[in-house]
Amino acid sequence: MPELPEVETIRRDLSKFILNQTIEDIAVHDKRVIRRSSVPLFIKRSKGQKIIDVQRRGKAIVMVLDRQGFLVVQPMMTGQLIYQKNGTLEAPKAAKVIFTLSNGGRLIYNDQRLFGRVYFTADLREIDYFRTIGPEPLEKGFNVPWLQKAIIKKRGPIKPLLMDQHFVAGIGNIYASEILFRSRIHPQRSAYTLRKEELQALHKATRMILKEAISSRGTSMRNYLDGQGEKGQFKNRILVYARENEICVDCKGVIKRFVQAGRSTFYCEGCQK
DNA sequence: ATTCTGTCCTGTAGGC
DNA sequence: TGCCTACAGGACAGAA
């Protein structure tokens, strides 16, 4: 589900509500979302600790605990992390883990498809995802010279590469299509053939789209809800994703869909070369 | 080494 | 109404 803009929105929301709260209780309603340890060990390591920071890396939320370690949430396709101020309300049906906090509120992890993961780790470097993930696209390490160097040996198509978390962090299926549309680059272009001007356009479009999507609090196509349980508004500004057979806003051409690396790709056949 | 396919799951939308 | 198929914001292991 959530890509960088959605996870960043959740991170900012949670920072307002759960910072400096102690985890007083943890109820696990489905043990399948707890990875890397048994449920009792997960509870033993996390319970009683205070959340002193809420960070994001790629599409993962990292809650820093005061005494030791980190509580990591990767929502994957359908995970939601929602803060409820009133802990007496009934939990939703999809609730898999419920954290009761010292301020009386609750942090609820919902996950319809159960692809997501919630776990404790003493050290983020123990986790392959964090050890091997690429640069953050909104930070300085993501720039045109880096892109020029990074694509040299990449003969595969640019769209799956943009979604490869080892290449660059946080971009998923929606934003990959939107970024390439704004860059005027065809999703099947072999990455290493992109010229400098095209990489400049790609770099600029990546940063602009992600920033605009964060400003709109993310994209709610189906499941996504922010840290307060509200929808994001970027769906209104999506130009190609899930718009097969619609007319391009720029060239009046037709938006096409095809399957690439097992995922739907959308692009305008008129503008993207 | 790089790239692609199948898999883990549940729910919903659309065609007939 | 129901039954069937396709598809869904991700990340891996294993295969090509």
C-alpha cells in the first residue's frame, strides 16, 4: 500500500500523537504480522518502553524506543497505522495489533492482506531491508550525477528499476508511473540509455511529485488511510495511474496499461518516448 | 550480476 | 441475485 508520501504522512501524524508515550499494553490479534520473533518475545521486548522518536526509511516506519531497540512497521500493500485518541472505541475488524499508550490513546495496526510486518529489532543493521536500501529521493544523495553513475550497468527497463528499493527508496507502483509521465520517459526505456537531459527531468519530476503527494497527504486509491484514519487527496492529481483508456491531459493521446515485472504500468503513448 | 516470476493473503469490482 | 475472474500503494526467494 503506502509508498514514500503515504508513510511520511503517517510518520508526521504519529509524531504529533505518540511521542513520549509509553507502550503500556500490546494486543496481537493475528500473529502472522509479527515477524522475526515469537509474539511473547515481541511483547516482552517492546512493552513498557517509551517511544522517543518516529522516523521513516523508505516505506518503513521506525519507532525509536527509550531503553533499547526499535519498533518497525512495514505496511506493505494494505497496512494502516492509525492513532485513536479515545482508547475505549471499538477496534476495527482488520485490527491485527493494538498498542495501548500511557496517554490513554491507542495505536492500531490494521492489515487486510496480511503482507505487512511489525517487529522489534535491537539494531536496524540486522534488517536486510535497511542495510541494502538505496538513497532517499528527497535527500542530497539522490542527484543527477549519482543517477548517471547508478544507471550505467542497468540494462533493464526504467520503471521496475525506479520501484527497486535497492536502487532508490520509497517509490512504488503509483508514483513510478506518475514520475515517468511527468518526465516524458517511456516506462520500457532501458535505464542506461537515458540521456543527461532525461535524467535531469527524471530527478526533478521525482522530487516534485513526491513533495506534492506529501502536501496532499498521500494517495488513497483503495485502502490507504493516514495516521488519523483519513484519506489522502493526491488521487485527484494522478494523471496516468489507473487511467487506462482515458485521454492524456497534455497531448490528448490515450493512456495505455501493460504489465511489467508483474505490475500494472500506465503511460501516455503520445508524450512518453 | 541482473532481471523476472511466483508467492505470501483478503477483499472488491466487473462481466455474464 | 450469484458465480467467476482479474486485480490491488510490496518485498522476498528462487529461477532464468
